[in-house]
Amino acid sequence: MTRLGLVDSLTLDDLDEQLVHALQVDGRASFSRIAEVLGASDRTIARRYHRLRSAGAVRVIGLLDSRRVGRVDWLVRIQCAPDAALAVAATLAHRNDTSWVSLTSGGTEVTCVTHTHHQGTPLLRKLPRGPRIVSVTAQCMLRAVAGTSGWHGRTAALTPDQIDQLSPVTCASGAPVDLTDADRRLVAELAKDGRTSYPDLAAATGIPESTARRRLAELRHDGVLYFDVDVDSLLFGYTTEAALWLTVAPTELTAVATDLARHPQVAFAAAVTGPTNMFAFVVCRDPDALYDYLATQVGALRGVLQVETAPIMRSAKRSGALMIRN
């Protein structure tokens, strides 16, 4: 198996970093709007984006607020024999109900994020079985506490004024939403490429272009649909990723969540069920920087009773996109 979207030959200059940050603020912003805010030409911004996109270095994705659409997200850990882990990861990565799959713990464990449509739905019914799988544990994600608006470790290229100019207007009601079949087709296309044009959305979904434009705007304004940017951390000089499982005293859970959300190393964090009641995905420049982060910032968190660290060895799926193939 090989990784898709190698970016070893790419480097980012200041304009590239500003473009990535601009997309993080508004993944659907037009090239002309981004160019205006950044003081560059439309053609330059479009060329920079397509260069990064074609290399697999940057990808805008449309995502749903799980709670608003009745979906339950789960964090699943599968301990495997070393010679079975990659095959299990590949199988999970090709499933439609997974969004993030990684090999961890030296290649003896697979960690994935999957979802069900309600609490009573069986989880991963077609999980491979056999002596090569040692154990499976699942934790329900109760609340995402960091990373839902981008990884702050790489979103510092724009000024506050530029961010204000690009920020979309939303007014989330928090009320449950019943998606129509047309909505689901629309969201499925945006999950592949959040910048798909309205004519292409109409052609792919069978929805009139005017309807696609209106419905996307409605879902986005209400906070049901949002856009994120998946960026290879190597482009920013970050070579070490790790999953952290924290055991936190219940009385300190909210305080720890607030602190984690402020840490630039934290790309995502969520409160989960189980004895390890907080999960975090962290990105550091190297193993030494990970040590410093654990020893100083995590170690200083009041209420953290225990921390389990699992280095990410390989990503099989990120934000719904396959990173490996047979």
C-alpha cells in the first residue's frame, strides 16, 4: 500500500500560508474574494490553490454537525496482531461510515472515528473477525471541545481584519434538522470537494443549480453544514502526530477541555465515554517537542489523573479521504 498525496517536494511561502488560512476561515470563498483580501490577483490565488490541491496537500471538505442531524460519533480502538493491522485499517478506511482511520502504537492498533444514526444502531457490524484482532473498545464522543474551527497551530497567517473580512455569517439555532435525500446527495458531493462549483453540484446530484445554491446557503447559515481544510502537517514542519487518551476528574472536565482548546498542539479534542474520558489528537514538530508538550502543558493540567500516548504511525483515512490504496 502507498500513501496518496505526497507533498515532500512542496514548500509554502507566506502567500500560500495566507491562502490556507483564508480557506480555513471560509472554505467556499471565491478566488476573487480571497485575492482582494490578500492583495493578490485572482489568477495567482487560483493557481496556488490548484497546485496545492492537485498535490493532495490541501483539501476543503464539507462536514455536518452530527448532533443536528441525529448522528452519533464513536471513537473505536482495535488492537491487532502486527501483521493484520494494515489490512484492518484499509478495510475500515473503505467504509462509508468512517471518517478518520490511523495506525497507532507501533502498528499494533487501529484507531478510527465512525458514526451511527442513533444510539441503538449496531456499531461496525462488518468488522473483520478472527484471531488477528485482539480486542475492540468503543467510546461515544459526547462533545467536541477543540478543532471544529480548524487547527490553531497553522491558522495564524492572517490579520484580525482579514479574518473579519472573510468570515461567513452564520446563525446556528441548534435545533435538529431532518435532511432530505437531495440534501444528503448535496452533502456527499461537498464531502468529496467542498469547493465544487454550483453547476457541478447540480450535475452530480440532479438538483437544479438554483436549488443547490439556496440549500447550501441555508444549511450553512444555520450551522448544520460547515467547511474545514485538511492540510498535510508536514508542510508546516510538523513531523509528529499522536493520539492522547486522558483520564480526567469529572469536576475538572470542563476546565481541561477549555485548556486543551487553547493549546496550539491540539488539532482535535473531544469528551468521550469510558474510563479515559477525554481524547486529543496532537501535532508537534518532532518527538522532542511532543515530550515537552506532555511534560509541561499536559502535565500542568489540573485534574488529569492519567495520560496514554499513542504515536500515529500512518493515516489510512483523514476527514473522509482515503490516504492508502491497495
